[in-house]
Amino acid sequence: MDKKAVSLAVVRRLPRYYRYINDLYVDGVERISSTALAEQMGFTASQIRQDLNCFGGFGQQGYGYNVETLRSELASILNIDKNYCAIVAGIGNLGRALLQNFNFIRSGVQVKAAFDADLRVVGTEVNGLTVRYIGDLEDFLRAHPQPIDIGIITVPKSVAYDVAKTFCDNGVRALLNFTSYDLSRAGITVPVENVHFTDSLLTLTYRIE
Amino acid sequence: MDKKAVSLAVVRRLPRYYRYINDLYVDGVERISSTALAEQMGFTASQIRQDLNCFGGFGQQGYGYNVETLRSELASILNIDKNYCAIVAGIGNLGRALLQNFNFIRSGVQVKAAFDADLRVVGTEVNGLTVRYIGDLEDFLRAHPQPIDIGIITVPKSVAYDVAKTFCDNGVRALLNFTSYDLSRAGITVPVENVHFTDSLLTLTYRIE
DNA sequence: TAGATTGTTAATCGATTAACAATC
DNA sequence: TAGATTGTTAATCGATTAACAATC
């Protein structure tokens, strides 16, 4: 499974495959053909077979794909079984929303700690985690027994870079960036995925008319 | 400006252009060449010229692009000057986070109302808006003097489709979907932009190793 | 005018789709 | 076996990059 060989276009479709296949699994569907799945997902059957074959031949001629098998293969490809450790930096409404409503575990991620700069928030409890002071982030990362895999950045834009750099310099392996600050332009060496609300909204206002 | 001619790949880059050009504008930069901008954004100069030329010749040979002009052209292309009306459905932590922290006005969007199903939330005030009962959404949309342009969906996944359909059937022109329910598969006829946290997180867990 | 840099055409690259032999 | 459907190669399509004449 040489990752370099798989294009980001394919990778970005994997979570969607997992979502659909998992739904089929939950519904008790046993097998599905690329044609049937294509119809549901709005892809071509060709693309589905092409995409899945980047990772292995999960199907069977004349039969299609076994839903349970494919589901577990996709889970394994996406490392959902790895149980990664994450930290949320920035416990404003967004950080709080994530901690309280988002099912991290279902994506194979466990949130180990929460940090904020506001002393009125520090020490309070959110979804079972006591919020720590952001100034202690570096010490925490260095002292933590397991490595922290994912840094989730929900701080104000103005401090996004500093927090990202602290994560990056202390062994965090990937960043999920919710600010509109563009981390890719600065010396951030780990993979970053961006959730840019503004970009999505502006793409929409363009497409309205 | 025939929109059909501009690919979605280009459109999705427009907000990023606007962000960079706006930053330059705020910093008082007067002009910029495609080469210099390319270096900052991590694009090729060729791509920038190609992209911008989908909308018009905003540059000048031997000079480059005037930042103020380009900024206002991009704002106009993205309809930031249109002042669209939006509604937020679902005032959990995420809806609340959006209403309290997100600068809609800066994207040319004005939130007109907020709706929720929880009667303990209905009637409370969030950032100057009194939360209404979701059951009244349809009546509200029909009675509202201005058309509502954008429906923002932050409800639980299980009711995402119903809310989207209500928006769609009552004149809302575009949807911003924060649930992991895939609205494109059902009879939703307006443009949809998705913010799928789970997909971003899973793309990241794939890319970690 | 000379230098810089665009707008635009042509060349390349990559991603998607079509086709079909392999095979369950 | 016959029918179905994959895995995979080849063809097409679209997007990105390179090149350069036009021109400020």
C-alpha cells in the first residue's frame, strides 16, 4: 500500500465511500456491485472500481463487493482502527461544539485534552475534559506518555500560527485547521486539512446566481 | 460572465484569491504580479493568470495587478456586495458557534433568523436573534418579505433532509450543509456546499501514516 | 525605448471514463 | 455452463503548466 501512489483526489473520496458502505452495512446489505453503488453515490462504476483498486482487489467477478469486508478494509485504510490521540486548542463555541457533539470515537480519534487562553474557561469541564491553560500546551505535549497525533485548531485566526507551530514542533503529526489562516504558507511540516467556513460560504454565494 | 464556462475547480479557488488579495489590500500593497502572488499562495503564476482571466483581464502588461481593483473585482464576482439573506436551522453548539463567532457580514451574508426544535432553546436570544420553533420554518419562509437566499443546516443528521427539503421547497436558493447527511443524493435542486468534519478528519487520519 | 508582465494559445500532465478480457 | 461483474488497459477528457507574442 504505497501511499505516494494514490492521488489526493482519490483519498478525499475515501471517507465518502466509507460513509456509504457503512450505511449499507448498518442496513444489513450483504453485497453491492460497483454499478449499484455508483448510482447511489452519483459516481461512475468505473471510477469506483478504479478508486478501490488503488488499495487492493476487494471485489469478486460476478458477485460484486461484500459490504462487511469492504467496510472493514476501508476502516483499515482510513486508520479508523488505530485510535489516534487528539488535542483541541481553543474552547470557544466552536471547540465546545466539537467536543460536545462530534463523535470522534467513530472516526477512530480520542480527544485527550482541551486548551484555552481565557482564564475564565480554564479549569471548567467540557464533556469530561478539564480545560487547561494554553500556555501549558508545550509542556503537556512534551510530558504526555503517548504521542499526540492530531492537533485541532479552533483558536482565533490571530494565534492560529503560534498554536500550529507549537503542535508541529512538539511531535504532533497532523493538524485540523478551522481558522481561515492559511497554515500551508508558513513552516508547517505536517499534513494539514482545512475546514474553511468562509470559503464554503463564498463558493455558495458565487454559485447562487 | 457566463458561469457555465467556469469550472468548479476554479470557483473553489476564488475565495482563497480573495483572502490573499484582501490581506495585501489591508497591508497597503498597491500592486502585485502573478509571479509574486504565486509564490505566496503556492500556485503557479500561469494558473493565477489563467484563473483570473476566466472573469476578465484585470491585469496590465508590464505592471501586474492593482490590488485594490482586483479586490473589488473578486468581491463582485463572489457577490460579497450583494448582501444575501440567510437562516440558521439548528441552534446546538455548532449553530450557536456560527452565530456568535462567524463574521457573516464580511462574506456579504446577513442572518435573518434562527430555528431549533428544542423548546428550551426556542425563545432564547443568540447574538441578537430570538430562536424560533423549527415547526414554524415553512410559514416563516413563505411570509418573509425578502427571499431567503441561503439555508444553513446545523441540525442533527436525522432531520437534515427534512429541513433541507423545506428550505428547497420554499424558495431558498442555496444550502450550506454541516451534517454528514449527503443531500446531493435526494431531490434537492439547489446548489449545496458541504462542510463535512468527519471527512476532513478521516482524510487526515489517512494522511498521518 | 527597454523591461516587465500580462493574456492567450499550445503542450503536458493527470484524472475520469469506456471497453473488455478474465473469472467467479 | 451462462450470466454477472470485476480488475485493468486503453481512450478520452479536463485541468494545469509552459511558452511567447502583445503591449503597457
